[in-house]
Amino acid sequence: MGNITLSNVRKSFGETHVIPGIDLAIEEGEFVVFVGPSGCGKSTLLRLIAGLEDISAGVIRIDGQDATALPPAKRGLAMVFQSYALYPHMSVRKNIAFPLKMAGLDPAVIEQKVANAAKVLNLSNYLDRRPGQLSGGQRQRVAIGRAIVREPAAFLFDEPLSNLDAALRVSMRQEISELHQTLKTTMIYVTHDQVEAMTMADKIVVLNAGRIEQVGSPLDLYRAPANLFVAGFIGSPKMNFITGAEAAKHGATTIGIRPEHVMIGDGPWQGTVGLAEHLGSDTFLKVEVPGVGTLTVRGGGEVGLHHGDTVRLAPQPDKLHRFDANGLAMK
Amino acid sequence: MSRKTTQTRRTVVTIAAWSIGFLIFFPILWTILMSFKSEGDAIKAPLAMLTSPWSLESYHEVQERSNYALHFWNSVVLSVGSTIAALIIAVPAAWSMAFVPGKRTKDLLMWMLSTKMMPAVGVLVPMYLLFRDFGLLDSRAGLVAVLTLINLPIVVWMLYTYFKEIPGEILEAARMDGASLRAEILYVLTPMAVPGIASTMLLNIILAWNEAFWTLQLTTSKAAPLTQFIASYSSPEGLFYAKLSAASTMAIAPILILGWFSQKQLVRGLTFGAVK
């Protein structure tokens, strides 16, 4: 249970076409991440799947059933919101129990399920507290608890970690991934953070201006971005793009090379180090190369270069990405 | 630059705050003090007045001359009645404006508020004529209607700001959790809205209790609330300070007590939902 198919799904708000038409198949048990910049329509797409927004045209099928006109409650999906959206006047126990109570389950069964969920999420000691008395991470766990007790066909996550601090984000990211391993339920996860997308997803859907730019596994997108947008969006630091004569040498309008695929030492490009960021594990250099532009280069932690130093660089030839005038990848 | 909160600074601020508080409260305090003096002592110079003997004479006279119980009861009926009526209209109105706003919702709210900017006396004559022709002069029903209408904009505004504070995502979460509309209202919306409704109710009771323009213009005796009771002691034949003070004290005492016990709710109400 838990495959979701979108066929030509459209959404317009008045004259604004937020989603001009999307086809997408999500397989059972997959961890799918919708990623894209702010305003690309990823949250809207999730809300269309949830049923919180009506679609303007198209069909949404959940487990083969047409769910287009079903209200959110009838779709068998659970959602975790960015703001957690916990019920502030209810204890943690009542928050987690709420969907079960709405489903009319026996109180003894509810108690058992809540206890199980609390155990999985390390919330057993907090069941009688109110959301206001919990930390951000604990609140997020309650929101997840409220979702898992329903045993839904799929989980929908709407930027669930963006209100947490960096350290907590990393650990919650791992917890959600582990949860997916344990439950093996379909999860759809929306984020603008490509690191979250890369680390968690089985399948990434890159969205831009309401359109799907590319669908694929994290490494597929990293190795073979379909266009300039995906190439620039996936990977951190961002891929270097070079146009003009240097690109023409490779028979392309634009060439792209990731910072980690530029070798320091010997090579055709000579430039001056503008900025050197020594992180210990890595060193990020901004190098001004005449005729090529400013390149970001990722070197080892022990690279001893500083501002003003001259350096020679070489792109790894097999890691060079070529794009045509329309910004599409060339084979 | 962080603000230094030294001991001296804190002391100065505390003294200043208490002084301002005392200054605001002083007229009320003076009224209460004066109410315990005889009519002759009340008009003496402040120091002489304070040292003169205390007496309950004014209270006795006020009790004999007027029917405090009737006015008190009228005040209760008018303030509570108009508050309930205003809430019955304002809760659904604010609800729909907060959760299903239209294109003109903001304009509508501003228009409602604009009616509060007009001086009440501007419509005194038409109102008086309406009341006269419909036989509503000196009737509780008529005054409840007027008090409801004059406070309605504020009630709608307050409730609107409270309802706006309820995050839409929580309602969506309830919908995802399988709550029907009834369950959503019963288990999620109402418990979250009750504090806002309660403080709106309190503030409106106080506003209606203290309303003195329409209650003085449109009542004489039968429906007259405590404002009329106070006013009856400032007569053209001369001022009876002690009795006026005794009447005022009796009129403000109930609302002062109500206000004291509901301070927390009121402060929240007065900040109009600006502070979470």
C-alpha cells in the first residue's frame, strides 16, 4: 500500500498557474523528496496530494483509487507540518491519540498504540506535558508520532526540519531516515535544502517554477544533471559554470565542473586565490581565473593556500558537464 | 549594545512606575476618601478634609434617596445583555473574516472601526427620535441594542485578531487527522478560542458598564443604570461632593472588583492580541 500517481495535475490561483501540469509516479515504500527553491510549487504539490488544496485539473490516484475528489481525511495519508501544528491545549498523549480518537478506536487500543509510538520516538517521559513545554525537536517528534499511529498509506512531510537548529536538524534527519527503514512506508518529503534531499531520498524530484526539472536517485542527479538548473541546484558548494571561449573549446555553450572535481597543482587554468576558507576537513577556495571567471574549488584540509596566492587548476576531464544553448545537458 | 539593568536603574523605574500608577489612580482614591466625609467636610481644603472625622452619612443618604439596587441591576442587565448579544453576532462574523477572508474583508473591518471615529453626539437627534417613535425611551431593550451596536466594532476586531492567531496549519492538521467539521470546531477550534472570547467578553462588559453618553441621554429612571445614578447627584442647585462621591464609589465598586480578579485576561484583551 502506498503508491501515488499524479496525472497531468494542474493548480492555478486565478490567473497564476502555480503548477502548469505534472505527471509523477511514486512507488510503494519509496522515500521521495521534492526539492526546489522557494516558490517553486513543491509545498503546493504536497498539499494537492494531501487534499488540503483542490487541484484545478488532472487526476491523483492513491493505491490505484481515484482520490482527486476525496477530502484529506479519507485519503489515508498523514502529514507533518513545518510549524509542527500540534494542538497546544492537549497533552502529548492526547495529541498523538487525536487521529485514533477521530477514527473511533477503542480507548484501550488507543492507549496501546500511543504507548508504542511514544516508545519508538523516545517520548514516553513527556506524554503528560503540553507542546509548549517541549523543545523544538521533541515537538517535531510528537508531530511524527501523531502521523505514525494512524499507519497511513504514505507520510507527507512539509519542510519538517526548517524550524530546528543545525545540529538538531542533522539528528532528526537521521531519525526520519531510520523511521523509513523501520516502517517501509512511502514518504514524500518537501525541502528547499538539497543536502536533506541528497541524504534522505531514494528518489529526488527537482522542481522549478511548478515544473519537474528532473527525477532520479540522488547520485543520478549528481552525476548526470539534465540541465543547468539541476546542475546548479544539486551539490554543495554549487557547480562552477563557465561560458564563452573556454566552453566553446568543449563544443558547448556552457560547461560545468563541480568544486570537488577541480584539481589543484598543475593544469591549464592559472588564477589568484581570492578567498580561502579552511574548514579543517576541506578547504574552499575562490579563485579568479582570467578568461574563465571565478571558480570555487574544493581542496583537502591541509591545502596551505591563502588570499593572493597564485595557483594552477585542472578540471577532471570525465567530470566535465556540457550544456547547449537551451541549458540542456549534452551527451 | 545591551541595556544595563543596574540596581539604581531598576529602583528609579520602579518608583516612576508606581508614581504614574498612583497619579492615574489618585482621582478614584480621592473620590473614595471624600465619600466617607460629611458634606461640610468634603468641600474643605485637602488637608482639613483628610483630618476631619470619618462618617458613613453620605452612604446612608444616598441609600435613602435613590434605589441603588434597581440601578445596579439595570447596569448588570445592560452590560451583560449587550455583551452576549454582541458576541452572538461577532463570533461568527470574526470567524468567517479570519478563516475565509474575502477580497474586501480588510475594508469591511476598517469601515466597522470608522464608525467608532464619529462623535456619538452627531447622531443624538435621529437616535432620540427613533427611540421616541418606537417607544424605546427608558427601556432596557432599547439600550441593550444601542450598547451592542456601539461596541460591536471593537468586539469584532478583538475576536478577529484572536482568531487570526490560531494557525491555519493546526486546523489543516485536524483535517488530516480525520476530524469532521464538528470535531474540528469542538476539539480544536473552541478550546483555542475560549481565552480570546473570555477576555473580549470581560472588556466589553466593562465598556458597557462605563458607557455614559447614551445611557444618560436615553434613560430617565426605569432603565437607568449606575451612570444615571451618579449623574443624579450633580444637580444644578449645587454640588453635593460627599454624596456624589459615595454614589460614584458604589457605582464603580462592582466593576473594580471584577477588573481586579480578571486582570490577567484583561491585559491580554487590551493589548488586542498583539502580544502572544
